[in-house]
Amino acid sequence: MEKRSNLTSPFYKAAEAIVRLLDKRAPFSSSAAALRRLLLEKNRNDLHCLQPTEDPDKSAREHFVKKFGLSLMMISIGFIFFILLSLKQPDESLLTDGTLLRHEAGKGSYDVTLDLNANGKEYKNVDVHISERKYSDEELKNLLPEFHEALEKAFLGKNTDVSDVSSPLDPVDRVDGYPFDIEWEYSDRLCIDNEGKIRITPDEDGTLIEVCALISYGSFKERYMFPMILKPVKENTTADFLDLVHERLDEADQQNAAEESLVLPGEINGIVLSWTEQKKNNALLLFIMSIAIAVVLFLAGDSDIQKKMKERDEEMLMDYPEIIGKLALYIGAGMTVRMAWKKTATECSDTQLERYAYREMLYTLHEMERGEGELTAYRHFANRCRLQQYVKFISLLEQNVKLGASGFLTSLRKEAAEAEEERKALAKRKGEEAGTKLLLPMMLMLAIVMAVIIVPAFTGI
């Protein structure tokens, strides 16, 4: 088994404890035995094919411990975050005894989602809008001088002085930090458009105009006027009940706008209302996500084995014609099947030894050298390979060993020729699959090239 870190070791040990428990309970419980087969023996044969020299039971146990240990770690991490977020001190409540605090004047309104209980009937996700506290007349009077200065500065845009205006202006409808609505008028209606662009050609010495800002806030209105000199451009620049609830909330918000807080309605048409604030807590969602990730990690372990088995089968099919050809050559030269097998397995290159088919042949040779019967060793080889081509080839060898069948060499050479044709077809099919996989990247590249060509063409129009 791979080296374990201090972080993963406890979870691997927990997985091993579960395996030992299943081993202990399996002989006495059919459900435990079925669960053990499902968890531990599912990939046993595939792992034995990938690692023929390893104990298949041990390999299956180690594989289960690894993937289940990682899943346990992910679930544990999610559970820890779930506990921490659940114990986290909740945010300060906005709702107190049916009252919602307003923001101070100038700091903007806000929205809150509440749950409503009306005579026992629950209404979820009721949106409530709380506008900012309104200014009193005295507060407005004290605020205006400061606002006038900020208003002129905002209107000037990139210009720095009202006596030298050559760049487009910014006729804002509000100034940040102030509650006033603003509309604009000019002594010459055509001199400036709604976007602030200067539409006339000023005299070289400048053209004097008068700008009027119509300031309003509730019932308060004011006309603030200031002069401005335009100069020539120096350079180019660029549900029915809930509807009733919302109606009453808006009425209460407007009627008590000068108060520091908004009192939520306690009853509507004889229906008693009680309000509770929704608290956002993502702890449960995070825990569920960690469980989902743990399941994905657990299944990914099996998916990885299936992917390796597919790669193994394709590799063995590609090597099959070469192996059959060598055996046919050696047997045709007068060697026995066993001698030809030994020569093919032992005289392969280091690169070939890393390939599954040659490793299986070498493993079969070692079986025969340890005293295993020749036919039995060949059958074991066919069982491990699990591919129809190799099973057919081993049946030819068995007939030759048992009966000394005539025409064996001819059949072997014919099989080698057919295998070579199958290898070419496989290579062609893999090439077509590679072309299909490249289709999406090629389409993306085409879209990028078209964008590079078309966008400049349109922007230049």
C-alpha cells in the first residue's frame, strides 16, 4: 500500500477496521457477507489482471481501504465545518419585537426576507423593503451648502473649473451620500444634451451659460443656479395576500420615514401577523456537498480501474499479432510450443517487459518452471487475459499439446495474419476516435479566429 500521511492515516485505519468487522461478521450474517462481496470483491478479478503477481484478495482490500479512507476523510472534513458553522455566533438580528431598524439618512435602503405566520398559516420568503430614515427640515437646511459644492463637482465630470468647461459634463440624477433627486435645465436648451455632451461650438473667449439644478427631496424643492463658461474643445474626448402585505409595508415605510425604525404591521384585516427573520447558514449545504464529493471519490476509484482495464485490453490486442508471429516463426523453425513460448517471453526487450501481454507470458513461464502442468498454465494465461483472441490462441495450443494436431503451424500462421488485420483495424478506429476528440478544440479555435477577424471589422465601421 502507498505511503500514508499523518492526515490520511487515521481514515485508512478506520476503513481497515470496517474491513475486519465485515470479515468477522460475514460467516454469521448473510447481509454482512453480501456487503463484503459488494465492497471488497467487486474489483478483485480486474485488480488480479492488472497485478497478476500480487495476491488478488490483498489488492482488493487495499483498493477498498484507499478509496473508502479518502471518502471518510472528506465526510469528516465536511462534518467539522458543519459543526463550526452551526456553532458560529449568528449575525446581529435586524428584527426586534416586530421592529426593523432603518439605515441612517443618506446610507440607503435595504431589503430583508422574513417568514410570516398569519393565524397559524405560514408564509415563507416574504420580501420587506425598508427605506432609509428621512431628513428633517433642519437637517436638510444644514446639508444644502455641502451638497451644492458636491453637486457642482459631480456635474463638471473631467472638467476642473466652471469657468473653463471643454469636456463632456455629467448631469447626474443623484450624488452619492445625499438623498436629493436632481434634474437639469440650461439657459440655452440646445447647448448640452441629456448625456452631458456640448452640442454648440463655443466662442474662443468662451460662451457663458446658466445651469439650473432642480433639487427635490420629498416635499422639499429648490432651484440651485450657477454660471458656467463653455470653451472650445481642446482635444477629442470620449400572491393576493402577500400583495396586501407588501402594500401595507410600503405604507408603513412612507408614513414613518422620519423615524429611526420601521414598525412592521401586527395585523391585517383581523389576521394576526408574526415576523421571524431568516438566518442564512450554509453549514448543512456544505456537509451535503462533502458527502456528495465523498461518494464521487469512492466511485472514482472503481472508474479508474475500469479505465486501466480498457487500456490494458487495447494494449494486449495491439501486441497480439507480434506474439503470434514470433511463436509461429519459432515453431516453424522446429521448436516445441514450450520452447517457443520461453524464447518469446524471455528474449523480449525491457520496453516489452513493461507491457501486459509479455508480463503475462513470463508469469505463465514461471508457473511451468515451478511444476505447474503446461496445459494448466496455458489455461491460467487465457483466464487472466480474458480476451477472445487469446482464448482462441490457447485453444490451438491445447489441441497441439494434446493431440499433436496436423496443420497446427498453418492455423497459427493464419491466426497471425488475421490478428495483423485486426490490429490495423483497431489502429484505424483509435485514429478516428482521436479525430473526434479533437473536434471540440478545433471548433473553439475556429470561433476564436472568427472573433479575432470579425470584431475588429465591426468596430472599425
